[in-house]
Amino acid sequence: MTAGEDIAIRRKRLRYRAWHRGTKEMDLVLGPFCDANIEGYGVAELDRLEALMNEEDPPLLKWVMRQEEPPVHVDRAFLDLVVADHQARIEK
């Protein structure tokens, strides 16, 4: 398997995880975000996405909805990309 195939498989796996989170609300946040962005992501961005997706759904949803501040270990800049993407979709 080549490096290109590895990253393609990783993208596919992350896209699947984004759409099958366990809560419909997070599916509808992360699924469209991945669909729109994941093909352009390299290893570093996929690492950032995966770290965010490793968070539990209830707190992650509160951070996306700006109901709570995320803890310091969360990549706030990447979370802000997800939030901005979600806001743009619900404002359409």
C-alpha cells in the first residue's frame, strides 16, 4: 500500500466516523464539515480533525454551540473552523 492509499483510507475512515458519531446532532455538524474539507486535508489536518473527533459528543456539542468553553487541550483554532462551517450551513 502506498502513502497515497494510506491517506485515502484514513480520509474515508474519518468521514465515516464523522457521519456515525452516535448522536445525530454531531453527525450533522461533523459529517458535512468532513464532506466539504477532508479531501484537501493532509496528514497534519487529519491529525487535528481526529483529535477533535476523539472528544465525547456531549461536551463537543456544547463547544460547537458555544454553550461552554473547551478545555485547554482542545485545538481551539480547528474547533473554530468546525463552528464557522456549521454556522454557515445553518444560516443558508
